[in-house]
Amino acid sequence: MPIYRYLSECGFQADEFRKIDNRNDGPECPSCGDKMQLRIMGCNVQADNTDYVSAALDKETGKRVSIRSRAQHREFLVRNDYVEVGNDFTPPNRDDSPADAPMMSVEEMKKSGFVEEAF
């Protein structure tokens, strides 16, 4: 159920969970007793992706790079022959999939550029 904001003539306001079908049936104001009116409010808009520094090193520069968008993230992965792990859905219990995910040692991770120092 969505949250709706209601405002009375006396200025009292309240937020309530209501079914969409009941959104226009405002509650009584606890202050003045009048029926409260539904108010349309702006929605919360949040940035899709915030800037971050890559966890892996760029093969060309040998440094971590600043990533500012999903497109730049994908381009970074392709340019460095990296594969993102953990965001793709894999159905459980597939016949062609191994029972356990392959594991890398810290040394293998260092060689692959995933970590610079031991944990």
C-alpha cells in the first residue's frame, strides 16, 4: 500500500498507508475534525549510480580509475578483459553447472589484479 499525505484546512498534515482505491477518502483531522484532503507530493528521486573508484586495476595505466556511469563501468570491464561476478542470475541446480563455484587463492587474486596487498 502506498503512503499518501493529507492536509486539513487548519494546516494539520498526516501521512497514511492506504489502498489506491481509498486514496481520496481522507481521514478526519484530529485537530479540527474536518475531512483532510489528499495532497500530491513530489517523489523521491535518487541518482542511478554514484561515482566510485574501481576495485580492479586498469591494465593500461596500472591504476584504479574513477567510474561515473554504468556505460563507463561496462567499457572498463571489456577494455580490461574483466568479468563481473555476482550480478548475473544463474538458475540453481543446472545440469551443466559445477556443484561449487571456483575459488581463487590470495596469490591468484594478486596476480589477476584483484588485490594489491594480502587481506
